[in-house]
Amino acid sequence: MREMAKAADLLEWYDRHARDLPWRVRPAARANGVVADPYRVWLSEIMLQQTTVAAVKSYFQTFTARWPTVQDLAAARDEDVMAAWAGLGYYARARNLLKCARVVADEHGGLFPADHATLLTLPGVGAYTAAAVSAIAFDLPEVVVDGNVERVMARLFDEHTPLPAAKPILTQHAASLTPDTRPGDYAQAVMDLGATICTPKRPACGLCPWRRNCAAWAAGTAPELPKKSPKKKKPVRLGIAYLARRVDGAMLLERRPDKGLLGGMLGWPGSEWDDAPAEAPPIRAEWKTVAGEARHTFTHFHLRLTVRTALVPMDRQPTRGEFLTRDEFSPADLPTVMRKAFDLAQGA
């Protein structure tokens, strides 16, 4: 009964304070029978992986305007989807997005499966995403645990085991509170609570609907939770990016292999990324080194790119990549690190 009361308190708060998000069916609309679109729920959850809500909103609106159904996305050209994804990062998500859309369209009749186990068989769908789609789109009582939920659970139960070791414990706590009634709204409510009230720094405990049940608030430990194990220092890798412009304004670019970092994305030909990159110019030219570096941080390392530029004649052929005209190329189609290299060259 106590857990049911906690869920009821949170749902009452959510009904009044739910965030207005472009992929969300608001609680009042759900109460009136409006059903969430599994495609929009799935698309938003893939985009939100390791990315903020603020960054995702415009991308989500662009995608759903251009590809309003999973069948539309499944029929899209790979390069168009990769270009539309540029800037969101973690590009394996975009490749799996297409694979998943095509599996749903071809093998499931364009309908997302509702159950957690079948969702897990789809490309790019892990335990969290499967639970989120099951709960939010189909209102099934799955346990949905993201970073916001972990923080809320650590404080609610005053759990001091550091992450990531605490994940199973926090998931058990979350499971103990997940209701059979309105589980989709409840899942979104916990995430909203973590995003707006139970924030990483300076949680607004005075506004929290769970304050009277929060063990960390009672103990005065809320601001220091969740505990986290020390992070390993990221190594630094070096690289060279070659920006060749033809006299007619066309730029030399290459599409990276499907597997690996920035897989399937357009980028500047360059060297390997390591401790001492070897020169690897893609075309014979008088290369000039741009002052400064294009710096970018990936999940596991920091990258520092030296940028070299050259102007080449019309008849000179590259050994790698191809020239794209002004009409064929837009800097906005580049992943962030490649756009940084372009901006550095433009600034010079």
C-alpha cells in the first residue's frame, strides 16, 4: 500500500506539472483516450540516449515532419538520414535507427511490437528503450530506469553504493514502485521529477511530491547522491584533417565506413587518430596548416585535429573521396567534429 501511495502522489504531481514535449501525449489527453504513437516514442528515446531534451527537440520535429511514419523512415536514403542526424552525435544510433525502421516495416507490418522481449530483438533497442516503449506507448508496467530515475531512487532510498555498481539496486527500488495503473505516465513522471525537481545539483526538495517519503532528504544527504565511482582519465588522440577546395568551389569529402566512429557520415579525408598520426593527404597539393586545433571529445577519448587546407585545379584527381559541389554539400550535414574543422578553416 505504501508503494501505491507513493505512485499516486507522483502521478497527482505529474498531472499538474508534466513537461510539454513534442513526442509526449500529455496526461489529460491520455485520460481522454489519446494513445501514444509507438514510432514517436521510439524515435524520441533513441535520440535522447546520451543527449539532452533541449538538443533533441528540433531534431525530432525535423525527422517527424520529413518522415512522419516508420514506413517513411524505412524508405529513406541512408545518406539523407545521416545528414539529418548530423550534430546529434553517437552516430551508431542513426545507423541502427534505419535498420530498426526497416525491420519494423518489413517484418512487423509497420507496427512496433508491444512486449519487452520482442522489442529487444530490434536493432539498436536495449533494455531501457524496450522498457520505455512498452510503458509509454503501450502502458505496460515495465521498469523504466534512466539517469534521472537512478538519481531519484538513490535519494528516495538514501542509497550510497556508487554508480555503476548501484544500478541493479536502484532498478530493484524502481521496480518496487512501478504501478499497474498508468505505468506509462508514471515512467514519464519519475523522469520529469529527476529533470525538473530532483536535479543533479541543488535539488528543489521543497517542491518535491516525494519529500516526506525521501530517506536522503530526512538524512540531509540528497545533494551528494547518487555516489559515483571515479572516472578514468580520457586519453588524447591526435589527427590531421585535409580540407581541399577545387577552384570551382567544390569540396573534397569522403563517406566514412559504416562501422566505427562517425560510421556512414560525410567527413574530411584524414589521418588515423592516434598518438603520432602519419601524413595521409588525399590529393597532391600545396597544403597549408591552419593555426590552432579542432578539438572534440568522444565517449572514450579527446581528439585534437590539425587542419590543413589546399586549393586544387579542376583536372587534379584525389586518391580518396570525391568532390561535392556547393549545391551538393552543406556544412550542416557534417558531424560536429568535422564541422569544427571546417569552421576553423573558414576562420583562417
